[in-house]
Amino acid sequence: MILVLGGTADARAIAMALRDAGQAVTLTTVGAYAGELAAGVTVRVGALDARALADLLPTVTAVIDATHPFATAISRLAIALCPQHGVPYLRYERPQARLTAGIIAAASAEEAAADAVRLARGGLIFLTVGSKTLPGYLAAARAAGCRVVARVLPTSAVLAECERLGLAPRDIIAMQGPTSAELDAALIRHLGAAVIVSKESGEVGGVEEKLRAAELAGIPMVIVRRPPVAYPRTVQTIDDVVKELLWQPTS
């Protein structure tokens, strides 16, 4: 059995491609919704810690890490544990977006928050970075007198977290992306946003559409670069994943 890590669209596509190539596959996802989208593939729902992953590894022939570029904790865990169990590890790294001139690239969420506050000049910051790093952005924005509108996944857990952090309903856009540049630009204009903040999650994550939206709306964009991870082996296409693993026996 091949273990595919990640609830991303990439991970689902990889799992289904391997299944179609005759491999036994299990896809891991943190949330149930991502698993529901992987039709016809065995899914394990729930976060993986060191013990849970170590328990799985003796049952698999290979691990494909197709997690989100910012989900570095599980990637580092798999990189450390796979050699201990003699399990081949392969990272699927989605291609990076082409950053145009004038984009402010930040090395971390903290740096991005500082850049956004500086560029907003007391105006509205449109956050499209998910919910995990919201506290840092909100703290920086509130200290500078900036309003924040956050676009997040429309799940009850995420909305409850936004409310816990003090975001009013008018400051929450619950919408699953990626969305078109035209829709993003319309949202920017409707909100009167002074700056948009996103993560460099690649074309699949809608980054290029957001870049175009910022250009259409005439506002600056801050983008958080991917955190560095020393992946031992990477590929950038789903076809290459399948080719790399055709030698793996089905179990």
C-alpha cells in the first residue's frame, strides 16, 4: 500500500492516479470534507502525530508527501520517520507561482503582517492566508488601527475560531477557493481594501489569480514565501509521481 499524505487537491489527484495505475492507496486528510472529495480512494481522516505515522509506516511500501506547501510539520515528521522504517519517501512539490514585479515577498507571517500594516496606512487589510496564522495578523493590525477582513474556509470550526478571535461577521468572508481574479478584484473594490495578503501556495492555490486581482484593483500585494524544507527527493508533476512508483508492489 502507498500512503499519500495531504488533503489537498494535488493529493487527491495523485491518490486517484496511483489507484488507476493498479496501486493500493490510502490518502490521509486532517478533515473529513477533504476525504469526501476523494471518490473511490481509501481515506484516513485525522491529524497524524509521530506515533500515528510510525504505526502506519510498517504497513506501507512508500510515502508520497503531497501536503500543502505550508504544512511543514507533517513533512518534517515523514522525512525523519520514513528512513527509520525503510520506507521510500517522495515529495510532490507543486510548482511555484510566477511573482510579478512590485509584489512584496515576506519570509514569514510575522514579516507579512508588518508589511501589510505599513502598506495599509490605517486602511483595510484583506487576508487570504487561511485561519491558522490569523492571531498574529490581527494583533499587528489592531495595534496599528487597521481593519482586517479575512477570507477563510466555510467550516463551523474555522468560523468559531474567527469569532473567538474577535472578528465580526462583516469581517469574515467564508468561501472555498480558489476563486477567479475578477471575483477577487470585485471583493477588493467592495471592501475598499488597501492591501491583500496571501501565501505562495502555487497556481493550484489560486495565487496567480490573486496577483491578477491586485493588479486589476490597483492595490499592493504581500505574499508569504514557502517555508524552507530539506526534502530529500521531489517531483513536480503527477505523472512523475506515478512513474517513480510503478516499481512499487501492490499490497
